[in-house]
Amino acid sequence: MHFVYILESLKDGYYYIGSTHDVAHRLEQHNAGRQAATRYRRPFELVYVESYSDPAAARRREHFIKKQKSRLFIEALIHCPRADRP
């Protein structure tokens, strides 16, 4: 299983979108400062997850969300109930 996830910085409200096969491990990496892109925005909270059986599909979805360049789009995803969210 592969996942698209959105993290929210508790420091400044910044959203980070990523994909992985292990969401808990990635959240740990971000909060430990092991990711240069998010190091100075710690701590993070997991606010959204989508699951995919195909890693390529998860990456396509990640890139689609990032291409929107819209905080409103991301917040609509976060606040919209979905059947496949854990």
C-alpha cells in the first residue's frame, strides 16, 4: 500500500504534501528534522491521508495536489470526509 499525505506545521500553518509507503515513519522523519524541506517548520501534525495500491498512482496524485498551488484546495481536501481515510 502507498499513501499520499498532508502534514500541517504547528509552527506556522504551512502544508507539506508527500507520498510514502509508511506514513508514521515519514511523519517521524519530518518531526525529527531529517528532511531539509521541512526542518525549520517543525513540529508537524498529520492532517490527511489517501491510500493507493499502486505507488505510481500515489505519486501522480501527490503531483496533482502540488500543481494546484492552492491552500483552499488543500483545506477542502482536509475537511471533506472520505471513505478511504484511516
